[in-house]
Amino acid sequence: MKIIILGAGQVGASTAEVLAGEANDVTLVDLDARYLRKLQDRMDIRTVIGSASYPPILEEAGAEDADLLLAVTSSDEVNIVACQVASSRYDTPTKIARIRASEYLSCKEIFEPGAFPIDVLISPETIITEHILRLIEYPGAIQVLDFADGRIQLVSVRAYHGGPLVGHPLVELRKHMPKIDTRVAAVFRKESVLTPKADTIIEAGDEVFFVAAKQHIRAVMGEMRRLDEAVYRVMLAGGGNIGLRLARELEEKGYNVKIIEHNYAQAERIADTLDNSVILHGDAADEELLHQENIESMDVFCAVTNNDEANILSAMLAKKLGARRVMALVNRSVYVDLLEHGEIDIVISPRTVTVGSILAHIRRGDVVAVHSLRRGAAEAIEAIAHGDTKTSRVVGRGVRDLPLPPGTGIGAVLRDGKVLIAHKDTIIQPEDHVILFMADKRHIPDVEKLFQVDVTYI
């Protein structure tokens, strides 16, 4: 696939790296010539220097025969104009634009067919906010991922001593919960992945991925670890786009929220915007301030400033001073790797969280959701099975008979609005939404081919 990416910021560069690694023809456009050279030295991509919305620049980038345009510059207006030019001048088939301003996002009618020619809107801040909200809603989860419009969830938890299933084989899971159907998709033990079998014994420290209907998630989590107490008090470090969105959502859900913002003018603005949150002007890494605000009574401390170092230090300090659970937003991937299994309970990588929403529109076959896991090494997707037994490699076949790549498993199926946990004798039917887990994302092309129908299918 020939893809043009406009903007070499965190989202653009990360997406370019992923797509180039999957043998796509990627061209990256940005104004920063020096940075483009650095990226070109470590990626198999082509680069173009210039303003992303100018027709001559888009032409130089190959817009005439591009399959997809991804506009993720720091300017909403440039992204919108670039999509307009790509549509009217080059008839680019698929146009994705990053829109950050809530003033645009609240007026969805301007992006409807016949208005701006944007096929898909993405808002990284909104995606990250929803990701954090799910982690707060399920205390103890490492990742909570939605499929089938939220009816199916894939959850990752760390198995701890005291969990009912720890030290026991997976076959006992059904004995413990005879009325709840679930499937363990993968077990990561240190750096190795185990293919779950009936006799697989869960050990303390294992990272366990399981699939279940949303209403059963808490019950299954309780099998892996003692359930954490419910969350009521949340402290946020940073009142920017993500912090403000997060506070709004938490207020609506009834949480007690405090925000620490170092910029006085911004602190005043968010104080005028929010109804029930306590807004504090100060440094989130100020030990005295945290003591004054009873950090030891906080159920969650979440650092979401635009500074990695500030997020890391404030989260570590909050943990030291007694916050029950701490999270930090960290952009630099090298930091994410260093912090894993450290004092910070959850390190949130915007790259991992955001790139999946883009990949869902790039994957071949009818893929409607993509989530990157394990810092991008693994992946979970939701694919729709089309065709019939003659034109499809999956329709009419049982899960046990599918030629799935190593480390790949089917966790669940959504059929006519009903959630079915996949078992070996489950038969895939036309229009099923199939949730797959891939321990090694190098097998993605094989899975894509599996769900593509023959050319004779109409």
C-alpha cells in the first residue's frame, strides 16, 4: 500500500515506523529537514520537505497514486486543507485527519459527507483519555481494550499470590465460574509467551490476557488476583488537553478529582471550565504540596503533562508518599522500556495507544479494530468474516481447523449482537466479528490473507 504521512511528530513518526516495517511504501512530509534525515537513516521510508497542505508538496510526495493520506501535523487546519486538496485534486481513496481542537470535534456535521472530505477523524487526546478511564474503571488491569463497540473486552492483568487461579491449571477456571464463559488468549511469563492450554498453570507474576463479555470482566479478574478496592479519589498532574478531558469525564462519573497545574493562567481556565474538581496551582513533584493535599489518601495519581520527565518523577514521588496506584504518560519509547516493572504501576505510551486506531483503517481485509500490545510486539484485531465456504478461508470452518499462524488464537465472536467465547468447535459464520490475538505481529499478513475473500466474491 502506498501511504503518505503528513507530519513527523510523535504520531506521524511512530506510524511511519510501524507501516514501513510491514512492507508498505511510506512517504513522510514535514518542514523539519534535519529531523526527516534522522528518521530516514533508521527507517525504510521516503521523505519530502515542505508544507503539508501545498499541492506541489503533495504532488512531490506521490499523491497522484497514493492509496491513503494520513494528515497528523500539529495544525488541525493544515490537516483539513491537506485532505481537501488530496480529494479534489488527486482523488485519494482514503483520507485520515488528526483533529485536536474540541471546538471542531463538537461540530461533527462539518465532517459529514458533502462537507470536508475526511474519511476518518482521529483525536489522540480522546483515545488516550478513554484508555485511562478504562484503567481507572478496572483497578488492577494493565490494559483494557474494547471490541465490538465495547461489548467484548480484552484485559491484561498481572497474576498475584492469593488469586484463586494462581498455582492452578486453566481448566479449573470453568469450575470456579461455571456460569461465566471466558478464554485466556495468552500468558506472558517474563519475556516468553505461552500458548494457553487446559493444563497451563498460572504463576504469580504472569501477565495474563483474557477475553470476556464486558459484564463478566470483573469476575474473571478476581480469579487472577485479589480485586483492588473501588476508586473514588483521583489526582491528576497536568491540566492540558488530556487532563481537562479526563477530569470532565471523571466528574460526570462521580469521582472526586484534584488537578495540579503549574501554569497559573491555565489553572484559572480549567477552574472556570470544571464544576466539581479542585484545581491546584503548583508543581506535581512538590513533596510538600502532595502532603498538604493528602496524597496518601488518593486511589489513583495520574501524571498527564506534556513533559515525560515531570510525569515520571511526580508519579514515582506520589507512589513513595502513599498513593495507592500511579500512572504516567510517557512518550519516549526508551523510557517506557526502562520503567516497566518499576515503581510506576502503569506507564501509558501514547504511541501504542494511538497507532492502533490508525492501523484499523490500513489493515487488509475487513478489519474494524486494532490494538497494539506489549509495546507493539503483539496485536489484537477485530476482523469481519465475509463470503461463504467457497470464497472464504474461514467461513464454515471450525476454530480448530483454521490455519492460524503460531501464537495466534481466536478469543471471541460477535454474531448478530450476541457475544460468543470461541472454543475449538466454534464454526465461523458469514458476517461474524472475530476477535484475534497475535503474540507475534509479524504474522499479521498471514491473518489478513486468511480473512480476505476470493476475487469472485461480490
